[in-house]
Amino acid sequence: MNTPSDPSPTLRAPDWSLAPEGWDWSAQDADGCWYWYRTEPVPGIGGGIWRSNSRDQQYAAAGQPNPDWFDSLRRRP
């Protein structure tokens, strides 16, 4: 399992300084896209994605596809 300090390219999360104020979660979908979340997201029913109310998620960055997407959820330090 990767940890928040893991430098692996699949988990190169966007820098928290870029996150909107009050958006305290980030996660990467299997396709590599990173998102900021205002509320804690949950894994999508079909797998491969994180879900939250559409008003509570915002695109953050592109990344490499990540088969370990489920381990990408991070809370703002």
C-alpha cells in the first residue's frame, strides 16, 4: 500500500496549497484524474472512481492511471 509520503508517480497528489479553502479531501480515480472534495468521498459502486455530491467535488489534476486508486484518498494535513 502506498503512503502519503510515497513518491511513486501514480500517487503524486496535487499540492494542498492549490486546494480551495475548505476542500479537505483529495483522491485519484483509476483513470489517473485527481479531484478535491469538500466532503469525504466514497468509492463508486462500479469501482474505479470516488464519489461525492457534485457540488462537493472539483477537478484537481491529471495523473497516470492508478490500479491502486482505492488507496489514494487523502485528508488535508
